[in-house]
Amino acid sequence: MAQTRETPTGTKLDDGFSTKIALEGDTNIDFWEKTVQPPGIDGGDSIDITNMWNSALRTKAARSLYDLTDVSLTVAYDPLVYDQIIAIINSNGQVTVTFPDTSTLTFYGYLKSFEPSELSEGEEPTADITIVCTNVNPNTDAETAPVFSNNSGT
């Protein structure tokens, strides 16, 4: 049976400005977000359930679990950030993405990498940062889902 797309009831974001990341280990870390790619939601590859009773098509099933994809940022930075990165790298803690409408998404994760770009005259130095979503509360070792807080008033 065909489905009819209904009108969404939410309020879409019109502009990505200003999106910020807060890391539990250092909430005032010396970088400035230029671009932020929040985590996605990934249900994983399908499970092949094809068997000898199929007649024309391969059949598939969805997995039971989902995952959050990595977070990517491009930032401007103060070289002081090296000591700050070393202090928190690979440390699992709360990460909060604040969207332009002030809604937040909080999850557990760790800063995986800080990769400065090539430095050249006439261009602002930037770095790429990757944050891995762990989905594990480090205080309890419990699987912990992300928490979305809608602050946009919709």
C-alpha cells in the first residue's frame, strides 16, 4: 500500500550558524568552530536472509541496534590547544552539540583526533577534529542513548 507524505510539524533550521560543541573534559578548549557535522544515526548494514525458498529476489532484514556516526569539526585554534587536546584525547565523557535554535544533543564520546591543516601565508590556520560517539556512560559502563533537548519552542 502506498504511503502519503504528510506535512512536517517541526521547524526546520534555515541556517547552520551558530553550531557549537562542548566537551566535558574542557568546556572552554581553545578552538573556534568553523564547521560542525553533528552525529548521524546509522542502523548498520542489512542482514541477508535469502534462502533456497526465494524465487526471484534476495531478501534482507534490518538490524536491531543502531549507532551514532562520528562527529566532524573544522576549527580555528590557538596553539595552546595542543596541551588541552593531549589532556582529554581518548577520554570518554559527555559531548553536547548546541544547534542554532539552541536545541541540544548530548551523548557520550571521546575526542579521537586533532589534525591541523597546512599553514600558509594569508590563510587562517585550521584543524579537523573527529569525535567518536561511544554510547557508554563511563561512570556506570551502561549503554546510554543520546538525549535531545528541544529548546526551540516548537
